[in-house]
Amino acid sequence: MPPLQGGRRRIVRWAVCGLLIGVFPHPASGQTAVSCEQAGLDAEKAMGLPAGLLLAIGEVESGRWNSARGRTLPWPWSIDAAGEGRQFETKADVLAAAQSVLDSGQRNLDVGCFQISLLYHPDAFMTLDQAFDPVANAAYAARLLASLHDQLGNWADAVAAYHSADPARGTPYRQLVFARWLGAGGLPGAPTVVDTGIHIWTPSTDGTAPSVITLPGGVAPGAGRLPRIITPDQ
């Protein structure tokens, strides 16, 4: 059978990755049925992404130092509200914080393992609870990255556009992701500003890991603009 081309390939990718969302049972409050790491690896395989690339994005997006593993791993209970990044110990805590941000009228909110922007992707998840599910979060991130690759034709540009269509912001972000992808790890520290207006997670200290909350409507991206995941500091 000849390789799938263009839209057909993308439809199959999205269909397969969408199945991942229903694979795992819902966990008890404060726990995850599957980690960000495993969810990312599974989504990579489902979408045919280069091995480890999505996980490297997760480490940059929401990385938290795991002393037991001796490395940085994405943390599911992470949010970034208008450039202010925060991490929480439980799903209940991060849900409450995210809902509070949305209730205040702020829509510039990035959530979960792969920091999906609810401003630029208001229809990504059915509920706020689902947005913090590692499987659902990873599945959407993988679909987005694959879509950007289909648009731009290469992984370097796709990774940069995952953050921003502006090269001044996308290029240093891509460099960070590729450094992690190629095995350059980090040590615990504070958040880093890589370039003017770009907030990037760096590993933080150890932590541990629901009711359905309706996700309020968001603002759609401007016409012609590539989707972004993290937004610049305000």
C-alpha cells in the first residue's frame, strides 16, 4: 500500500491519536492513570513523530526535576497565566487555580503537560478537567505538532511554530527543545528568560501528583496566524 499523502495522512494520524484519550481509566483525585512522559511517548508513536521530540517539548514546557529519576520530566499540574508559570502538587489544586484565572476573565492560559494555550486553542478539550489529563493533553499536542510539520515541511520549523510563528521567539525555543532532544539535560533552578518576552520552564523541586469543570469559551487565533502553545510574557 503506498504511503498516505497530505490530508489523508493527517486524518489517519488524528484519528489514531484521538483514540488514546479513551484508553486509560480516570484516576482518583490527586493521581494520574498515566504520566506525562508515558502519554507523550504513546502520542509520538500514534502520530508517527520522531521518537522523544514531543517529550523534549514537554520538558521545556512544564519540566520539573525528578530526583528519583535523576532528570527533568513534564509535570501535569502546571499552568502559565499571561506569562506567570505555576506548578501544583495535585490535580484538584491546579484545577482550582485554572478555574480562578478563567473566572477573572483572563483567557491567556496554558495548561498541562504540554502547555496547550486555551486562548489559541479554545476547542482543544471538552472540559477543563480533560485539559489536565496527560493522555488528552499529549494527544492534542502531538496532533498540533504533526499538523505544523505538514504545513511547514520540517520538524525544526514545526517545533519553533509550536511556540510562536515569530522567529525571534520560535528560534530560541526550538534551540532549547532540540538541546533536550539531543540529550542535554538541566539541573534544578528558577524559570529562565531565553529571549525578550519568552518565559520557559526550568526544572523545579520535587512534588507529588475530579469533578468535571466546564471550560468557558476562548478567543480564536487571528486569521493567518500559526497556532501557538505558550504565550509571551505580558
